Amino acid sequence: MKENKFFSEHAIHLATACAVLALLLFIPASVVKTTGVRVFFFVMVALLMVGGCVILYLSHRTKGGRIHYFLYDRRRNTVLPKSALNFELIRDSVDCYLSEYIENALSLWKEIPKKLRIRLEEEPQFKPLIAYRMLAELSTKDPENILDTFSNADDRAVGYICRAIHDSDDADMADYLFELKKNIEHDRARISVFFNKNRRCFEERMLRYVERHFEEFYINKADQK
């Protein structure tokens, strides 16, 4: 998501500024008596009005080529309404995001590939979603599988999850996961219970995160797989 968001985010403000400046210049242009100065003011007014119109046009054209990452139906090549947003859509989109680097979200517990980490540094808004996706996927497994995966998880991967969800204002869960991994031998009996109990919680937090940061997930349609 490296597209330039300048016009989409600031076009209205810029166009308004052009209109205000044009109005401010129009007032002296109407009263000044010197022909040369009057012409100068009117030319500046005209340029500002044209500039505002151009900004609005470019903004409209830019928006027309952009889609929301989580509202794009990749199977049907259609854009869905915001009311259709749900966990399933987000899960499938996150899996699509990860597909270039891994086979499934569960494998991230063993290692978070370097190329994926580099991409997430460029697109940090995805970090908490990747973390919650890892938690949600593990929570669907049987207790023995959960215990084995979490016990043998790479410490750096767990640390990555904790930092990501901590930065998304979920410090309590981040701290709990960190302590669970740190004291794994003592807390083995709590691991499977924690994941199974919080399956819906992980899913809900993915959905709520996208809803809170909705505007951060627009992309150029041409960049979509």
C-alpha cells in the first residue's frame, strides 16, 4: 500500500483553501484602481479557482481507482459495501496477504519470514491483524496441538505478536501472552484453556481493529492480486 494518499486525504482542504484565497484576492481586485494590479489580482483569482477544480478532479479520479482491502471480493472481482464487513472477509483477506510468504497462519508460530517483516514495517497497520490471525488460527486446534505449537513457538514470533497487539491498545492481552510464554512450564495447564476460551475474542478484535482503522486499508485496485 505504497500509493500516494495525498489527494484522497487532503483534496477538500486544499480546494477550500484555494477558494478562500481566491475570495480574499477578489475583494482588492474589485476596488483597486490601477489597471495592471487589477489584472494581476484577477489572474491570480482565476488560477486559484482552476487549481481548486483540478485538485478535486484528481482526487475524484484517484478515489475511483482505489478499493478497500477488506471489502474486495477476489473470487468475483467485485467491491462489497461496508455493511458486509465481517470476520470471515477479514480472515480471508489476511490469508491472501500472507499467501506470498507462508502456507498458513499457523506456520508463523515457528518463524515470521524476513520478507514479511520488512513488508509489515512498510505497512504497520497490518501488524495487529497478523498477530490476531495467528492467535485465532491456533485457537481452532485441539488442546494437545495448541499446547505443542505454543510451547515450541519461536520466542521472537511470540514477542512480535505481543508488541503488535500492545501497539493496538491491547496491552493486557499482550502482557498475559508474554507471561504465559515466559512461564510456560509452570502454566502449561492454562495454555489450551486460554486459546480455546478466547477464540471468539480474537475474531472480534480483528473485526473491531479494522473498523477503527478503516481508512488505513485503501489500496490502488491495480495493486490488488
